Amino acid sequence: MVPILLAREDVSEAAALVNRVVSRLVQAIRGKDSCFSSIERQSAGSYYERVKISEPNEFDIMLVMPVARIQLDESDDTGAYYYVSFKRSPKEKDWAKFLEEDGKLSAFKMLQALREIIKQEVKNIKGVEVTVARKKAGSPAITLQIKNPPSEISVDIILTLEAQQSWPVSTQGGLKIEQWLGTKVRRDLRFRSLYLVAKQNKREKVLRGTSNMDNTKL
């Protein structure tokens, strides 16, 4: 099936409602927990590019948290999943509550804390009905359901860590793009930030400190 171009007014109306709700949530998240105080939203997905095959009722929002001086340890041999720990103790002492006994950052604890803040804040949003969908096992997304008669909008909020540091060794032999994009483009891409998403490794039964790194194969 070939994607169709959505009418600009359809996208604008739905996006405006989503932006209003998410902006309210981001403001609350920053104020409720010092670890989340520097969080920034980043929109993603086909609706923001105005390309989709159905109604404008699904949106993806990344909530990006910058982190400094982290250590990545592979959790398996795929090169896609990592345990995250701090090389130095963060300035915010509140980070301690997100650490496992071995010092690794717990994706489960971070998502749980973020989910609780969002669940409480949606109750305070006036003029539109917003609910938090039931948690899906192993999913990195916190899904909002926004009533927008005659339809409903689904918004996936994904917590993402941004680290400005060297990429892991496992990415050294990644996707060979030199022939069609050139060596300079590949080199520039490798200087960009790492984005890590709290996503369960299917080889593990319990969501712990593992994170899936986006764009690992460049």
C-alpha cells in the first residue's frame, strides 16, 4: 500500500491538540522530578511529515533526556542492547532512586516514575479527555488516548537518553554507506549523539537496566 498525503488542515488540527496536551505534560514532568528537569520533546513519525495511509490519529513523541559520561555494557551479542551506568555520580542526587544495586540505570524504574507523573497530570487537563492506556509488557512507550470526536488520538511517549560521546565498538563495522553517501557523511553521522530507548531485551524475562540504542549500525 502506497502512503497518501494527508490534508494539511487535518494534520494541523490533530497535531495542535496533541501539542497542547504534551506541552502541559512536559511542564509538569520537569517540575515533579529533578532528574527530568532538562527533558525536551522531539516529534517523530509519519504524521509530522504529513504522510500516512489513514486518519491523523497516531503520534510518536520522544522525551529526550541529556546524560553525561555514561558507560555502555552490552547485554547480549547483538550489539543492540546495553546496560547503562554513570562513570561519575550525577549532580542530581535523585538519580540514585533509578539505579540498581549494581549501579546500572534501571529502565523499569525510570519508566515507572515517568508513567506515574503522567497519570496524575492528565487528571488536571481541562477541556479534553486524556487517559493513559494499560502498560504493554516490554514496550518502551507510555501511550495516551485523547478523545477527539468522532475519533480518538493515540500518542506514544517514548523516554530517550541522549549521550554525546563515542559510539560503542559494536558499531564500528555497521552499515556501509560510504558508496552512496560518502565517507564524510558517515563520519559526520558517527559524531552525532547516541539515543538510547528503554526497551526490554526479549532474552531477558524482566525489564532491568537494558536500553536499545537507536541507529546502532551506521
